[in-house]
Amino acid sequence: MGDVGWLLDTAFPLRDTDHMKITLFIVGGVLILFGLVWALQGFGILPGSAMSGHRRWVLIGGVVAVVGVVLEVLAARMKKK
């Protein structure tokens, strides 16, 4: 079977670094969102969950949100190839 790299480059012009950057932005954004929701539930601002009012979720949510911010910063600092 012949080399199909040219076909992949034509169909998907993004380089590996671009894919990683997009992935990091998406994962970071999701972690920030989940972290904030969990923290708000821990504070009791978002009621209706087993997590509501439990301070442990404030800590867990805060840590998850910070990890998300770190991923966003890393993605923003990545250089294009």
C-alpha cells in the first residue's frame, strides 16, 4: 500500500502541535467548568445534589478548576509549527 500522508495533510491540514493545542483548550475548559460547578455545589450555591453543602467539594472543585487554568495557559503558550 502506498504512502497516504499527502492525503491526510490535504484533508487535515493541522499539525500535531495544533491538535494538541486544541485538545488542551477543550480539556482545560471542561475542567474549569466542572471545577466551578463542583465548588459552587460545595458552597451550597447550586443545591439539589449530594455534593451540595459539603466543603470537600469546594476544595476538589477548586483544584480541578486550577488544573484547567494551567492547561489553558499551556495551550496558549504553545508555538505553532
